[in-house]
Amino acid sequence: MIVWVNGAFGSGKTTLVDELRPRWPEALVYDPEMVGFVLRELVGVPTGDFQDLRLWRRQVADLAVGLIEEYRRPVLVPMAGVDPGYVGEIFGALKNAGIDLHHFFLKVSRETLEKRIDGRVFFPDDPEREEQVRRWGKDRIEPYMAAVDTLPGDTVFLDGGLTPPELAEQVLARIGVGSVG
């Protein structure tokens, strides 16, 4: 099974997965951004968003399927995705491989997202790059808020204003896994 945690930059995807890890110790954590970082080094990303690379989308799905097939363990995926074509491409490949996919989306208000983005430190020794990352995150808030209506019909929407333990309990209950912690 794959539990895909989706949401805007700053919505709490990684925090939720970090909360799930000790409660579900057999689950592997797979961050598709790592695939994007590798491709950025190898081939570059003309648009600035590695999700625009068809190879990224294919590799994300292939690696997720491979993790399930090789290790027979559930996989937690903290990854944003709102382009309906891209989400459909990746999720379709997972479902075609017979993977049980649970898609969660963290809904968070614009004000909260901006506050979280402003409160994070990414590059403390590089103020210019720090501002670029903040601007990048804030520029993506609107597309994520608008995407709520385009996500797959089986998407489970979670209130991203809840605490990480509360969210973890909701996810585990929804997928039928008892909490350990």
C-alpha cells in the first residue's frame, strides 16, 4: 500500500509523515523530490519544476512500485502534486501495477501557509536564496488551493490546522492500521 500525503508547500506533508513513522514502523518513507534533485543534476529542469519532466513522473511511479514489489512494505510518500494530468499519470501507473493507493490532501488556509513559509529557515547564510525559496512557496499557494476541485475523487481531505498526532490518527484509522504510539 502507498499512503500519498499531498498539499501545498508548508502544509505539513513531511511533518505528518514524520509523525506516522514511529506509529507505523514497517512503512518505508519515499520522497520523490530526491528523484527530482537527481534529474536536476543530470539533465536540468528548463521550467524550474521537475514535475514537468515526464521522466520524473515515470521514475516516481516506477520506484514506488519497485519498493512495494521488492520489500513488501507499505510506503509513505510526502509529495505535492496538483496538475491533474501529472497526478493522473503517476496514480494511474500505481493503480495499474495493482498498488493500493490512499491519497490524502492537507487543506490549510492561505494565511497559515504564508505564516509557516515565513517562519521557516532554508538558507540562513544566503538571504537572497532564502527569499527566492519563500517567494517560490508563496507563488504556489494559489494553484494548490484551486486544485482541490481537480484532485481524484477518492482523495481524502484533511484539516491541516490539526496537530500532527491528530492527523496521524485520522490517516491510520482511514487506512485501517492501528496506532502503535
